[in-house]
Amino acid sequence: MNRLAGKIVLISGGARGQGAAEARLFVAEGAKVVIGDVLESEGKRLAEELGNAVVFVRQDVTREEDWTKAVNAAAGLGGLHGLVNNAGIYQPATLMETDAALFERHMRVNQLGCFLGMKAVVPLMEQSGSGSIVNISSVAGLRGSPGAIAYSATKWALRGMTKAAAVDLAPRKIRVNSVHPGPIDTEMLKVRTPEQNQQRLKAVPMNRQGTAEEVANLVLFLLSEESGYITGAEVAIDGGATL
């Protein structure tokens, strides 16, 4: 069953990691995909791998003009039905180690980028008949997270923005949900040592990292009609870390 047959989905931060896994899965499920990312060479390689169903756009999510460019690329494919706000940065530091520049960098990419994306896609989603937005937050947006105050602040913000947007956009037939991954085996975790990552797994009842493909399957569900009555939800995919 092609659960996204005839759908067009935009993925920010789609060149590698969770975004790339989502792009591969969505194409396999019948979608056309616009991949946006600042990682130009990786994004182009992925688009070439996936063929005519995929367009790559160089996109800095903090720039409104880049969101316009990405939405226009979707319009060129025939419309827009899904947005995955996947782009984000993770540069962990404690409160006393974090300066204003580091805090603002997280806010611009993780929070402002999501806000600009949600706002940018609404007109084309309305024209396409309906839409589903998935904001990738984190377990750091559900609980206190040690040594990552700027990252945590933005991921909590995504949780609240998702709920507010879900209320605003329901009359426009656009659903908005947030996904909260725990430790996922991607490049993002390489900012910590293997020993640090292993130590953090002690707080995960399932005692393993998740995979990008597991997150992609959850996002697919939230984009598809199978979740048609779900909006404003926050869904943890964390091996039980928030229990």
C-alpha cells in the first residue's frame, strides 16, 4: 500500500540522517519529495539516488526567501501536502557554558526555522486541499536535559508552537503534530563521545539507540490519512526514556 500516493512532501534538513531516511521512505510510499538543506553535495547525491520523484533545493531555514524557494519547488511538482520541519542543530553546553551567540544560533535554526516553515507552506497546502505538518522536537522538549540548555529551550518551544499552530490551522484542514525522538543513531550524536552516548543509554529502558528509519515510519504515519484525526499531539519515540 502506497500511503503517500499522489502526495508532495517538503523535508527541511533532508540531506542526511533522519531527513534522508524520511525521503527514501516517502518516495517508496508513492510521494514526490522536495529536500531542503544547506548540505548541498549530500542533498544532490540523495536526489540523484531517488530519481525523478525528488527535487533538491539549497535551503537555509532561517531565511524566508529560502522557504519561498522550497515551496515554489513543491508547486512545480504539483502542490504540497506535507511538511517535515526536520532541520536542527545540537551543540550541547550547560547554562554557564552557553553564551548569547550559542543560544541565539539554536533559536534561529531550531525555532525560527520551524516558524518560518509552518507559515510558508500554508497557502499552497490550502490550495492542495489539506496538509499535515510534523515538527521534529526531542525528548529534550518533554523533560529537563542535562548540559543542553539552548537546545532544550528550542525543543520545548517547538512543542508549544505545534499546539498553537494546530489550533490555528485546523479550520484550514491542516494538521500539526510534534515528534520527540530520544537518542537516535545519526551524525548529530557524534558531538558526544561513544562513552558519553553509552552512559546516556542507561536512562533508556530499551537499552539501545533508535534508528532514523524508525523515526521515519512514525513521521509517515503522521503525514498519512491513517492519522487523519490526530492534531496537536506530541509523540515520543525514545525507547521509554521519558517514562
